[in-house]
Amino acid sequence: MERLLICVFTILCFVSASIGKTGFGPGEQDWGYVQVRPYANMFWWLYYTTADVKSYYDKPLVIWLQGGPGGSSTAYGNFEELGPLDTDLNPRNYTWVKNYNVLFIDNPVGTGFSNAEDISAFATTNAQIASDLLECIRGFYKQLPQFKPVPTYITTESYGGKMGVEFALIWDRAQKAGTIESNLKGIALGDAWISPIDSVMTWAPYLLSMGMIDTEDFNEINAAANNTRDKIETGQWQAATLHCIYTRDLILEKTYDVDIYNILTKKKWNYSYLSPQDVLSFDEAGTQLLDSLMNGPVKKTLGLNVTHGKQSGTVRDYLIDDYMKPVTNIVEQLLNETNLNVIVYNGQLDLITDTPGTLRWVEKLKWQNSWWKYLVRLPLVSQEDFIEGFSKAYDKFRMYWVNRAGHTVPKDNPLAMEVILRNLTSNANM
């Protein structure tokens, strides 16, 4: 009888080791929906780590939030940047899943596979987005409670950074108040749309210094940027968004359609010029291949009945008044009121959220260690001993200047990103 019980226990342990589902691609996965408000359904997709560990919960949980707004984490972030497969369904050498459990959330409601059943369900403010994300995490923990004590980090890109900082702040407050059982430890802001006007005001100087425009072009672009700033200073937020778009389109005209996500991208001359990139979607442009992938085999394999990306344009439309509003005050609150690790990183070849603009808002932050800006930068060295950029760190705050990378640092310079992630998660209790 004793021998039988031992056998049964051994079998149960073996079964429990395989806790996820067979999803799309390698490794175990889980996915699901959370109704964050009436008619508002948010989709999440988890990849369990493929690291050689006794338990998945020995590795941190890393959440990825895409930008846009309206850019899909389950599509762009997953297949174009850091998931286990690329858009051609080939294994990615530098996938984050090798070292971390990775949770992609399609956010805001209406993005990707997330969907709004009524127009009242679309978010109109950053605060609403953050609240929805917190409800999504509550639902995630309800389905997978084993992740509650696991050290967790929010990682973001572009507009995802703007959404992510407020999400991190209200999550930290809920965690302290005991209204959510979790272990949030930090946030990383990649090429983040934190202070839009600081980005816009540095576009012309950045392009001039890189040899992409001449002095006359500079004067025109800079004038348009100043008009954008004037609208912000008078609280005309929708007009500011439209002037920002005009400034961006003027740049495309003067540079003959420069890639705003990586200015060194080689582009063929288009004789039917000009084809401006998608309005408001200051994020990776969607491709027909990716759309076919998400609405074809991915949708079928995951058993979903929602058309991926169908509502993304509506998501952007409802946020037009909020688009140019800064959230630097939220970053200051994270630094002054929480113990979260805060990391800022930027690719040197990104235009939309260029490094000079990021440095401007970072150096203006008001917090107890704001003298951080006078510290000496150190090289960001990869495991292969190459200099992949530079860093400046003190206490819980770090900034990284990433070489040879544009807007999508995880894709453009995965070796630098590996170091950044390791430093972000270094305070995990493992």
C-alpha cells in the first residue's frame, strides 16, 4: 500500500509539472480574457519560461505593454521583438522566454484580441487605461494564483511607457493597501512617450545633427514644433495632437520618408511619394504578414472568435485628447513614493522618441536623488564584452543609452536588452 501511494504521488508530481497549455509555438502557454469593465474585455497571453528550472515560479514574470496606442503586444511585441517565434515562425535566438515568464497584454481595450462590445468601453484617459490594466492583473491572478508571490516587472515600449507608469503607480498602491496580493518590483520604459513635447521639440535638432535635413528644413520643422508647444501650453490638447502629426508629416516630406523608428533604415525611392505612416500610430507599423498570422493560425490555435486589430483605429481616436499630455509627474511619484526599480532606455537611432528628448525630461525630474544627472556614465557591456551603449545609475533609477538600436531595442540590440533586463530584475528574491 505504501509503495502504491508513493507511485501515485510521483505521478501527480509529474502531471503538475506540466501546468500550461499547448499553444501557438514552443513551450507551455496560457491565455484568456478578463472583463475589466462592462462590455470591456482584455486579452492576455502568457509564455512560461523555457529555462531549466524546477518550477516556472523560480523565474520572474515580465509583462510587456506595446505602444500605439492600439499596437498589439501579442502581435508586435511577441512576433516582431521578443517572443519565441518571429513573423516567419522561425525560432528567435534572443527570446525573453529563455529566462523569464513573459505575459503579453493587448491594451487598451479594443487593441489586438482585446475587444469593446460597446463604444462606452473604449478608454479616453490614461487613468482609465491604468485601472483596466490593474483589473486585468486581478483576473490573471484569479486564474493563475501561483504567480502572486513571483517577482513581477512591467516592461514597455513607446506609448506603452505612458500607460505603464500610471499602471505601476496604482498597482503599487493597491499592493501596499493589501487589495491585491502580488509582488510588483519594477518597471522599464523603452523609448517611452512620457513627455511628448520634449520629443517633438528635439526632432529638428536631432535630424540636423544626423545630417538628415539642412538649415532651412530645420527652421520649418522647428516652427511647426513650436506651434505644437503653444497648443500644449494653452491646454488645447486635441489641437496639439494634430499639430504634432503635422510636424511629423513635415519631417517625412523634408527627409523623403525617413523611417521614424530607425533613421538608418534603407528605403527605396518611391516615385508615387509621399505615403505618410499611420496617423497617431507612433509605433511599429503593422504588416500584412503579421495581420494574416494573427487572424489565421494564431486565432485558430488559441480558439478565439475576435478579429485581431479590428478596433485599433477606434482605440486611437478615443485617446486623441489624451495623446500629448505628459506623465512625468507620474514618474516622479514612482521615484518618490514607491520602492520600485525604474529603468529608462532609449535607442540612439529612434526619431519619434529620440534620446535627446528622453534625456530632457529625465533630467528635469524632481525627486530626492535628482542630482543623479551629474554622475559619470559607464559603458553598457554585453556578455561578449562589446560596448552596446552607456548607463547611469543610482539607487533604484537607471538610464540606458543603447547603441545601434532604433525604437524597438529588444529587436535591434538584444544583447544590450539582455543586460538591461538582468539589471531590472536583480532585486528579485530568488
